Amino acid sequence: MWLGIDTGGTFTDFFLVDGETVRVHKVLSTPEAPERAIVQGIGELGLPLAGLQIVHGSTVATNAVLEGKGVRTVYVTNRGLADVLTIGRQARRELYELQPEPRTPPVPASLCLEVDARLAADGEEVRPLLEADIEALVRRIRELAPRAVAINLLFSFLDDAHERRIAAALPDSLFVSRSSAVLPEYREYERGITTWLNASVGPLVQGYLDRLEDAVSPAGLTVMQSDGGTLAARRAGRHAVHMLLSGPAGGLTGARHVAGLSGHTRLMTFDMGGTSSDVALIDGDIELTSEGRIAGYPVGVPMVDMHTIGAGGGSIASIDAGGLLQVGPESAGADPGPACYGRGGTRPTVTDANLILGRLQPDAFLGGRMRLDAEAARQAVATLGRQLGKDPLDTARGIVRVANEHMVQALRVISIQRGHDPRDFTLVPFGGAGGLHACELAEALGMRTIIVPVHGGVLSALGMLAARRTRRLSHALIGPLAETGVEEIMGTLEHLREQGIAELVAEGIDADTIEVTPAVDLRYQGQSSTLTVPWCDAPQAESDFHARHRQRYGHALDAPVELVNVRLLLAGPPPRLSLRPRPSMRAQAPRVVRLPGVEAPVPMYRRECLAVGQAIEGPALVTETVATTWIAQGWRAMTDKTGNLVMTWINASRA
């Protein structure tokens, strides 16, 4: 049995595959101890732990960074560079603010230590690292009593001997991260921040995974990484920075897998959960970036390229100082949650607004296992409406409209602003609330097709099981592409290949089944940012770079191309995740409900009762255990053989 588990801010989702049997489940998250919700869900599913294989996406690392709750960490660097993380790139959050609010430095000055050793830009030792310096450093670290140490020395990606010597001298009780192991690339600020993040959240992630492994033993436990691959839990704590987007990465992997079963490969995904919404673009492969940011900090390791906004089902609606309606980024979370959850929440949320509009039915939430309190939602929205001079129904419409505008803007960021026309893509909404907003978002972007995936409410958990065991390794190799010898590039790639295969074999992957895909980071000489292209030889890589630059930025330059990094993806065999075709069945009559503001009765279908090819014209509702889909007027929906709900915009007059 294989069980995918995605821990979100509001719900923890479960997707179980047992032979040809598929089961889904949701429980409220327990943010103070995420493993409790996991154990609860496994118990409610009645699963034996023996023989169970769990693939898990965790928010522990993400939450620790967002909330600034990493452990006490000492940062070690070269003499004169202790303030690099504080200075950063000197980029202002508000360009024209003459008196900006001071930002708290990532690491307090008292925890930034220096060693009097130095390498030159070619890796040659300029000043040796003396044993006396190491001993003095260790004494100072003992006095400061941190839980973790981040070591980031200049040009350690060329020679990591100094970093290794310092790490070897530190007590085993400390969690130690070396920049030469975490991110062996140039740019000391980004490398330093990434190494510090790994160190500061590593003990928390390791502690959580240890507790979870104990709680689910003897089940096997694998963890989702931010790049869409998986990693053995026993190694994941040492690579905590690779887990910052593990949940969202699962969603993209699931969307690509499920939409691909229906023949759609060009996708714009929209994952709307209880706390936030994530949007991304998939053009065949999932786009990755090494320039992502978490809580304003640059994260140099590869992660899924997505845009996140604070607009989810639990986002709170309020009035700003100018009297305008705002939605998010503050969220009601899982506790107390939206007012309609009946757990003490009194502030209006997007979920409350959808309930008032009738798009959520009180007795159909979570398959009827959790009845929503419509009166509590009405009171919460009415309180806000009185400040606006609106009745609850108009206020609810306004809340949904504002939330939709936030999400449309996010979708434009990952498409139009990057040279893609949304009309060339299929919108794939998922998460518990994605299907409620999909039609309005697609119309705003001129998109004609929507795929609401089968099991879309737990798609991130499904995606955990569709992911391959992977390693993504990189190493700086800087110089003009035309002047860099092929032997040097291939030698570096071979070194990465040996390292990656050894790590995957240690996790039980057969070496003969591992696929290896090389790539390079290139830029025009004089530029600072790079683009990643596949590697087979220098002329082809340069040609691909020009084409990629033209697509992304609208132009290509007649300038020398510079090599910056080499990369290697190593992937184990694809998991055997097969979703059975939708069984043949007769269409069943829907239940009819009345929706406020909609003149005619609206049919409400149970998704599991839809026949293949059954056409539904909006307005209509489709409910399932883990989500609800709103089919707006002007849209037609049909279930395909995979079980995906394919919606088409048929109202030409509104195009």
C-alpha cells in the first residue's frame, strides 16, 4: 500500500493506493504537532502500518522560515565578511521610501564569526586555515551555545577543505551545514543565505521527521522535495532547505500526471487551499528556478517555479484604512478557521462567502462529514457588510470578486509577464477551493478549457505518489562557453553523477534504473542572471540559450555566452501509480438546490455518480468528498474516461 500525505495550513490530505483501490481522506491539520493529524488520518482510514509506504509533503521547514522560528544558529565566514547576510544585495523593498523601516538581520552580529583564512578566485590558498584559529572558533561556538552552525567560506565550491576541517572540529551535537555541500555555486550572499536556512530549520525538520517515523513505524517514510522529486526521510533532515516547497511541488507533480492522462500537457495550475493559493505554468515539464524566495530570502537550490499569494479559502476579508474591501493575506487557518466551521471563528472569509452564495452546501462539505454553519457565516459577512453599506449577499459577491482578482493577477505573473499567452494553455484548478473559482479566473484570462482533476481536492497528496526518487546536483564552472573545454564540463558532470548514484543506491534504487539528465546555466557576458538549458554539446546549448532568452525576454543578443554552473538530474524509475479508467455507468439524476441570486433551480451532482461523457451545462454544482466545483453559466462540463472533469467555455457572446 502507498499513502501520499500533504500537510497544509488548514487540512491534512491523504491519498491511498492499494492495488487498484483508491481512497481519499482529509482531517484538520494540527500545526503545533503536524504528526498528530497524520496519525489521526491513518487511524481513521484503518490502515495497518506494516507494509505501508508513505510519501509525505511537509510544511515544517516552510512555516519555520515564514514565522522566523528557526533554531539559534552561528554563521561562520571569512574575516571581513561577517555582515554579508545583513547587507545582502542592498535591494530596497520600497524604492522611494526615504526612511525605510530597518529589517532584522538574518543572523545577529553576535552570532556571526570569522576565520582568518582565504582562497583566491581560482581556488588557490591565499591564507591557510591554522589549527589555532579552528580551536579558537570552536571555543567561541561553545560559549554561544547554538543548536546549529552554518559555514560559508569564499570560493569553497572550488575547494572545500577549509569548510570540512571546521565542520570536523565541531561537536557532534550541533547541526552543521557547509555551503560547499548545500550549494556549491558562486554568489556568496545567496550561498550563505541558503546554507543558513538549511542550518536554522534543519534540527526542526529532523526532529519532526524522527517523531513521525517513530509514530508510523514500521511503515516506510519518504519525503517530497521542492523540485518535485522524493528523498528518504532519514536523509531529509540534512537537506531541509530542499523541503521549503514540498507540498506545492506535490500539487504540480499531480497536476502534470493527471492532466497528462487526458492528453493535456500545456497547463496553468491553480492550487487554492485554506491559507494561500499557488499558481504555476507547466509546458510539458514542470518549470524550476534557482532564484526562488521564501520570506524575502533568496533560496539558491532548485525548486518549482511558482507564484504564491495569501488568498485561500480561509483568507479573512476586512476594510482597509481607505474604506476599501481587502481579502487576505491574513488567514483564519485551521483553528479557529472560517466562521462556518463552528470552531469559534467570527471574522468573514472566502469560504464563508462561498457558503452564502450557495456554491458550498452546508450538508455536502467533506462528503457530509463536516456540516457548515450557514448562520455563523451570514453573521460574520453581515458584520463586514454593515461597514460597506451592503447586504450579506452583495458583500459575499464582493469578497469572492476581490479574491478572484488577486488570483487572476497571480496567473498573469506566471504567464503574460513571461511571454506566454494564457489562451494557449489549459487551466487546472485543484486544492479544496480551486474548483469554486476556476470559471471566473479562466474567463478573465480568455482561457477556453479547464480540467478539474480527479481527486483534485487532494491532488498534492496524489502527486506525492507520482513523484520519482531524485537528486539534483550542481557545481559552479565559470567562464566563456566557447573557451571551456568539453573535458572539463564532462569531468564535472561525471563527478556529480558518481555522487548522485551513490546516494540513490544507498536509498535502495537500482543503479541500472537511474536516468541521468545534464544541463548548464548560461548567460550573456556581463549579465548576472542565468537560464538553464539541456547539455549535449556547446553549440547546441548556446543555440538553446538564445532561443530561451528570446522567448523569456523578447530578444537575443549578439554577445558571447558564458557558462556559470553545470547541473545534473538523477531520477529513479517512475512509480507505478495507475488510476483506473472511469467505469461505465448510467447518468444519475441530480439533486436540485436554490442558490441566492440565481433565478432557476441549480442541479447539484455527486462527482462519483457522473457517467463518462455526461454533459452538464452551467450553472451547476459538482460535489465530492474533498472538493466542490462551481460550473458557471456559459460553461459545459464533461467527465472523461480518466475521471477528470473537462469544462469548455461555450458562451461565445462573452468571449
